[in-house]
Amino acid sequence: MKLIKQFSQIILIAIFLSSCRTSIKKEYPIKYLKENINENNNSEKKRMEIKFSCGENGISEYLDDGWKILKEDSQEKICTWKSVPASKDCNMEKDKGCKITMPDKLGEEKIYLLEK
């Protein structure tokens, strides 16, 4: 019985030590990657994503500042909401449960990906 316990302990210690060795061997690629990241930081360009919605347009300020548009996307967006009664008999001031909120004005949201 003691022999089985000692054998299982030796196996657990061997597994533990072998796992430590593999993690030590993996340190070299991590150091190599860190050096590559530091080299790329100097040549990396700044990127920014901005959104303008419902008729706003301030992209010209960024273009004048030296930013370039990499990607432009647009999608429909609700600009304003309005409250309407749910039925003809509904008094929205007295009965809050009969008020429904619905989209009022639809607009367009433009998304720009900029790079400098």
C-alpha cells in the first residue's frame, strides 16, 4: 500500500516538473514577440472611429487636421422619439400606462474610420 502511495506521489511530482520545463521553454518566443511589438510602435499610425448622426457633420475638421478616411459606413438611426396615446380614450396626463413611445424622425448615422 505504501508503495502505491509513493509511486503516485512520484508521478505527480514528475508531471509538475515537466510542466514547469515547458513553460520555461516558451519564454523565448514571448521575448521575441515583445521586440517585434516595440519595433512596430514607431511605424504605427493613429486610428480613430467617429460617428455623426441626424444631420451632424464635423468630418471636415478632422480632414483639415490631416486625418484620412479609410472606411465610411452609414446606417439608419432614430433621431427623435414621440409619445402617443395607445387608444382614442387614453388620457396621457392622467394614465401613464396608456402612453406609447414611437420613433418621430429618422435620420442617418455616418461612421468614419480615420487614420493619421
